[in-house]
Amino acid sequence: MSMFCYQCQEAAGGKGCQVKGVCGKNEDVAKLQDLLIYTLKGISDIVVKAGLSAKDLSSVNHEVLKSLFMTITNANFDEAAIETEVNRAIALRNELRTSAAGVAGLHDAAVFEVSGRAGMLLKAASVGVLATENEDVRSLRELIIYGVKGLAAYTHHALNLGKENVDIYDFTYKALAATLDDTLSADDLVALTLKTGEFGVAGMALLDSANTTKYGNPEITQVNIGVKNNPAILISGHDLTDLEQLLEQTKGTGVDVYTHSEMLPAHYYPAFKKYDNFVGNYGNAWWKQTEEFQSFNGPILFTTNCIVPPRSEEVRSRIFTTGASGFPGCVHIEADENGKKDFSEIIALAKTLSAPTEIENGTIVGGFAHEQVFALADKVVDAVKSGAIKKFFVMAGCDGRMKSREYYEQFAEKLPKDTVILTAGCAKYRYNKLDLGDIGGIPRVLDAGQCNDSYSLALIALKLKEVFELNDINELPIAYNIAWYEQKAVIVLLALLYLGVKNIHLGPTLPAFLSPNVAKVLVETFGIGGIGTVDEDIKMFMGA
């Protein structure tokens, strides 16, 4: 095979992409990403064996975060950018090795050398996923690595807002180094998997604090999904600091700004409501961008994943990337030493292009993060006690292209009218525009925000546990039917497992990177399950 990758839900044949990624990445990109991860493991091996502390490794910490983020599904397809990052990581690794001279037992990942792209690709062929021969060990190692990738994404966003937690960096090094350690048993790796979930909670808490400190607590908001007649820029991805800078630079220019996909929840933050040109959300989940970018007409700024390779050169010419994202042929905008980015080229282009073509109209409501729901706690508790609300369904996570994901729309439509959906992430686009009504003024779809705001859903569950004076979070009338796609969903899942949540159902398919034995452990220990038919699953969840 020319490559092997099974880190996302779309792994070819439910087993793994072996020629080209379903996401669109080619063989060289896949191999360079494998080598980048291997190099980060080498850095981690040196840090751990030399007894170094993350508090003394600021520049290394930040580079490792960015590198991990670049390898997340749909984030970066630019071979040149990834090759540059590999060279940067190798240079950092070599500096660490020099400063830690005399450390014994370093792994090959900490000492290998390569020359040029050809040398990188040759080395990558021997250090990818399949280099771990034991299927169960490989499965657990990859589960940890994918969790760490998701953790890095959330930590990177917090860093952009000036918030850090050095304990997360220290854990990242320990976790990556552990995936090189052949002496660790499957039980050791299972324990490390749960530890990854513990730091997933810490990472999401860090980002939540960073976002709310800077932009205020999300509040219930009606978001426009129609368009105005001004030229406009569409911002996609997840990074709120990029949005803030874009809004500052576009105010008074006659150029409007619309959010796309996971940027929708930015409208819920009070700080962004002062911008008159921040006018609404355009389109749906990430996978529909190929047609929606065509009709948007203006430039698109990707702040992170999720990029779908554009079908036309005309659309590609309007796509800009920044941060960990990248695509060949698209202009990439770097920050200066103070974190500032110059978006003038995007703004200038927008002024030459037509206003967006309207594809829908109306509004959608969101903003039900933890503080907003806590403010409604009495109303929610009364509704539960009276029987008006029989059950909550956590339907957080990701959307995707598979036809089987129509299940989630049908599931939401068929749920009994005395149930409420708690959601976060782009999975919500399957049902956030449906007219599902309300229960005593409480909307039946409560959108907490982006995928990282699944943390809010955990806090809401813990608050309800406290209010109802329960001993176990699993005694709550809450069911978990979660859609997943990529590695940020993996860290959310591990975080929920760490918090003690059981009987989570995951779909539309279980991860290809779970070996039968590892899947069995998750089923027996945590009650992890898949999905069936809509009617059978609703009956099962409702206990009918």
C-alpha cells in the first residue's frame, strides 16, 4: 500500500485509506504527517528521559501543539508546509538532544536523520501506523495519539487567547513518549487512555475559560441565515481570535462577515455583537462547502480544519488559510511576533466580488452553554419534576458526508415531544433548522456551541446530578447518541469516559482504529455501543 490512515470516521471500507485519503490528502501528505508525528514522539522521548519540564520549554510546547493540530483530518493538505514543519520539529529535537547530552536509551525517533523530501518519504514508510505490529497495542497507541491531537487543537485555541496549562504540555510529552515504549502492557495503555480523557477535560476547561474571559458567556441568540447585499467574507474553522481580528479589520469597510459551519457559535458571544457587519451564518456543516462556497461568491478564510479540496480553480483562488490549516495554491496568512494577522488582501478581494447568493433565510437559535443553562436551571428542573421533560439526549459531535448520517436527522425528528436534545459541534446541522418546537418555552434543541463546548454539556450533566442529589451521573435521565468524525471528537469521548459517563452510543460507525479486543474492553467497561435503526434505538433509549 502507498499509505495507511484510519484516524477518521471515513476510513475507506471501514478499515483504512491505503491509496488516497477519503478526506482528499494524497500519499505524500499522509506520509509527511506520519513522519511529523514520529518526530514529535522523538521530542517527547527526549523530554521524558531527560526529566525536562514543560515550563522551561515554551517554544517547543507551542511548536508541538501546532504540529499536532496540522495532522488532524481536513486541517492541512499542503505538502510544502508539512515538510517545513517536519524540518522545524527535527531542528527542535536536535537542539533538545544536544542540551540533554548523555541521556541513555533514546528511541530511534529521537535520533534519526533525513535529507530532503525523498529522504523524508522513505523514512516515513517505516514509521507509520502499521509499524506497530501487535493489533491491540497499535489500536490503543493510536487511540491515545488521536486523543492527544484533539487535546492539542483545543489547547492551541486557548494559547491564541493567552491561556496555558503547562501540565497539559507535560502530559502530552509523556503520552507521546509512551507510544514508543514496547514494555507497556495493554492495561498500561488503557490506563493512559483514561488519563488522556482527564487532560481532555482540563484542555476544554482551559479553552472555555479563555473564550468566556475574553468574549463573555454565550447567551441565547437568534442567528440570521439569510444574506445582505454587501460584498462579504466567509470565515470557517474554529478560532475566535482570527474572527475578532477579521471583524476589527473589516468594520467600516462595507464588507460583511458571515460564519460557516463550526464558527456559527461565535454569534452567541456578547463581545462579537458590537460589530454591525457581523451579519449571520452561511450554509451548513463543513462537507457541504463544495457547493456553498461556489454560491457565496466572496473569499473564504479557513482558521483551522475542516477543508474539503475545492473542485474548481475559481473557488480555490478565493480560499485563504491561516494557523494550522493549509491547502496548496491557497494564500496562507501568518501571524507576526505579536499574534497579529493582516487580512487586507482578503478584504481587498472581497470588495471586487459579488455579494453572497441567498440559499436559505430565517434564523436559528443557539447559545445554550453552561452558564446560560444554569440560569434556566429552575425552569429545567421543574420541567423534569413535572414530567414535561422525560429525557435529555446528548447528540453532540461531528457531521459528515455518509448517507448513513441521515439517521441523526430522522432520530431527532422521531424523538418523543417530551425530550430535549443537547448538542455541540457541527452534528447539530442535521437538526438545528428543523421545527422541533419547545417544552414550556425551553427549545427542544439546546446548542452549546462548537465541538469543544461539549465541556458545557458535561458541566450541565454534573449540575443536574447535584440538583437532583444523585450519586452517579448515569442515574440522570440523559442518553448519549453521539456522531463522530475526527480527532477532536475522540478527545471529547475520552473526556466523557473519564468523567464516568457510560453507555455512550457512537456512530455512524465505530472507529476503524479500534481492534476487536480493544472495542470489547470499551463495551464491557464503559458500555460503548454503536447505532441501529432509528425506531429501534429510540425504543431502547426510552426504555420502552
